Amino acid sequence: MEVLPFLRGHDLINLVDGSCICPPEFLTAVSDATSSAAATRVRNLAYVAWFRRDQELLSLLVSSLLEEVLSIAVGCRTSKELWDAIEQSLASASQSRQLHLLSQLHGLRQGDSLTAEYLGRARLIVEDLALAGRNVMLEEQNLYVFRGLRPEFKGVTSSLAVRGHPMTLLELADLLGAQDFIAGDDYALPGGAAPAAFTAQGGRQSRGRGGGRSAGGSPFGRGGSASAIVLILSPSLYPFSEGILKSPSSLSCLLE
């Protein structure tokens, strides 16, 4: 709270934290002026000083309250009573805010928004929860974010969830942003053709009419022996290769 530095600077914090106990209002004094000792009650000067400081602080705290919450001060006779009432009210408001933010995080969905925008909204909620006194663990952040992603990310998030090593939201933004780019329409080949293995044509022998070989000889070795080039396709980069290629992990292009 902003009032705490003021209270510490003016040596008033001990009035609200309970360390400065109220002294007794009256003291008992024994007078020996007569033959029989008589006890009389006198006003305690320490109490007078304490009471004056406490009422000044009570007035200061009441004046610092907003009009909407002045009802908190009703019935408070000392600065500590008002301070405890303020703390209790703030704690209740903080708990309500935590529940509200947690419901927002639980219901967060990506929808049509970009991945970076979606993760940015999740990060703001997590930061607000931390300010409200509720720290969200990385495991919880990952689960809430994975739950709200679009269906095309389910394969990636499933592998990340079982990996056992949670990631920060910034790391997830980088990873999912790259995945979004790879799976985007910019990677589609012209005409919607499926990806294929491309081989260099320069210097390759071709058969002429009648099955004869054209001049020029084989560039792959003496005597025109056959060679093979194996092009490895990574399923992580080309997930659509499975079910199209005969082998999901490699494609052999035999060149004569």
C-alpha cells in the first residue's frame, strides 16, 4: 500500500501493526501525607501521548478512504481497528479478483486470433493473477493454453504435454509461431501438388527411341553403372508425407 512508506517515515507503523500497545489510562498513586496511606488514581501521561498520536493517525486513515468504502471505518475507535478492517476488505477483494481471473484463464480460447495474440492474452491474465497474489505454475499455464488452442495444434501440444518439461509462454509463442508458419498456406505448392523429391537433370542419361542410350556417357561413374540417391523427408517438417509416400521416412529415386 502507498501509505506504508508514510507510516514508516513518521514512526507510526507501530500503532497499526500492534507493536505499540496502549498503556493504561490511569495509574494508582499512594500518598503518605496522612497517617493512613490513601491510594488515588491519576491520569497516565504515557496514555495521553499515545492516545493523541493514535487519534491523529485514525483521522488520517479515514480521510484517505474513498467515499464508497467509508463504511469500513464505522465502529473503529483506534487506528489499528481501522487498519485491520482495511486489510480484511482488501483480502476479500483480492480473492474475488483471483477467482475472476482464474475463470478467464480457464475459458480462454484462441478462436480466429493469431497464436501470438492468443498467448499475449494468456500472459496478461497470468501477470494479473500474480499481482493479485496467485502465482500460476508453468504446468498450469501450459495446460490452460493447450486447452484453448485450435485443433490443428493438438498434435504438437500432445507431444509437449507428455514431454514432462513445461515451457514459458514466450517459448511457446516461438514454437507455436513456427508451427503456424510451417502449416500455413504459404507452404502449399502451386496447383496444390503434393511435395515430391526433385533430382538434378543436368548430365543425366536419357534413352532415345528404341531403347538406345543417348551420347554423353554416365556422369555417375565409369561404365554407366546405376546409382541411387536417397532423399530423407523428415515427418516433423512434412507431416503430410505419411500416407502419400510408400515409405513414411524416405524416398529412393533410382537414377541410371
